[in-house]
Amino acid sequence: MLKIVVASKNPVKINAAKVGFEAMFNEEVEAIGVSIPSGVSDQPLTDEETRQGSEFRANGAKTKVPNADYWVGIEGGVDKLNGVIHTFGWITILSKNKTGQARSATIPLPNAVEAGLQNGEELGDINDRLFHKDNSKQNMGTSGILTNGVMDRLELYRHAMVLALIPFVNEELY
């Protein structure tokens, strides 16, 4: 059984890691969540800041719980692409001697979200207010809200998790 440590107590992030690892390694996974600060803004506003947050979380998890096979950091952020604000997540996976990283697909956000971001609000709080949800970031997330449940946050992060695991299942290539 693989033991992975996810640098979050958010059940969506823990489950995304668990199902991504199980799919790629075809074995049972024990996934535990630990609270690790991101080391970046509460709401990262650039692609690079978001990536750095995932990396900081993964390294923090490895320091906090050194007895594991893998450590995972997941950070959600926003950035402007071609004048439109988008959200996405970065994933960093560490083993004892290797790193894998991948970014999720990007999701264009409604215009109403940008004003809240400019006022310093986090995307999850904006979504809860705009779409009359409660704690959406630990449930369906932005992707689930905007796709009417077709692709929730867990599924969005699962895809990126699988991609970040490529160097670990193709070790001879990386």
C-alpha cells in the first residue's frame, strides 16, 4: 500500500490525490491530509505564484510527515489569459528523489468574479456569494458550479494529479 501525504485537510484535494494515485499505480493508497501553509497569498493571482504555493505545500508536507512514499501539494489560483480571468490548480508531487508537477485545465471566470478578486476576496468565498453555495471549495468548486456538475473540482484535480505522476510511472524517461 502506498502512503501519500496531502498538504491540505480539504477532502476534495485528499480524494483527488487518492484516486489519481490509485489509477496510475493500480494499488491501494492511504492518503492523509495535513495542514501546511502555502507560503503565498491566500488567493494566488498569477500562474507562477500558484505553482510556488503547490511546491511549498508539498515540501512542507514532506518535512512534517517524513515517513511516506509521496507528498502532494495542490494550490488553486487565478490569472488573466488574453484579458479574461481564469482559474486553475497546480499540483506538485514529491518522492524521496523525484518531483512531478502539472497544472489543471483553466476555467474562464464570469466577469462578476474579477471585482471580488480585486477587493482581496478568495475565489471560493466569491463563488459562495455569487452562486448561493456553502463552502463550495470543499465540494464541487468553481468547475462544478460552472459546468452544472459535469466536471467538479475533484475531477479537475484528478486529471492534473495523473499528469503530475507521469515521471513516477515512467522513471526510465525522467
